[in-house]
Amino acid sequence: MNTSCFEDLFGIEDDDEYYSDDDSSHSNASYEFTYQCPGGYGSPFTVTIPAGSTQCQNAYEYFAKVYGCNDYDNFNEANCKMCYDCGIQDYCTVCE
């Protein structure tokens, strides 16, 4: 499974257990997150942010914006946030 793909995280694969951050005793509910790319290009986009800690959900929001808007200068930073803030090891290779 290629977990660095935007589609894998936000709707193509429906595997909520894969994206959980079990280490947190406090978990927020999932929610819809809407963002628009810089420069006003295109319509706003909405993705579902999965349940998890606030820190992890913030990482998902950042990842959605970076990959959804093709902000390639920040791909590695977005991956590292998913690694460190959500504990998804597949993203850690660019962080070491």
C-alpha cells in the first residue's frame, strides 16, 4: 500500500484502523475539513479528517493542504508531521 498518496489518506481506502493513533488516551471525533489553495485556484476542497488527537488531526489538515494544492516544497515536512504527530511509520523515511 502506498501510504504517501493523498487519496489513500482521504477517502479511496476506507481503513480507519490504519490511520488511528492508538497511543493517545484523548481522541477527537472525525470531521470535515475545507481548504482552498493559495491564489484562489479552483473551488474549495473538503476532506474527512479521521478521529485522533488534536496534534494528529492538525497534521492531517496540513497534509491535505500541502498535497491537495501540490505544494511540493513542503511534501517532506507534511510527511514528517504524519510520522511524528500521528505515528504513521511509512512517512518517516524522509525524516531520518
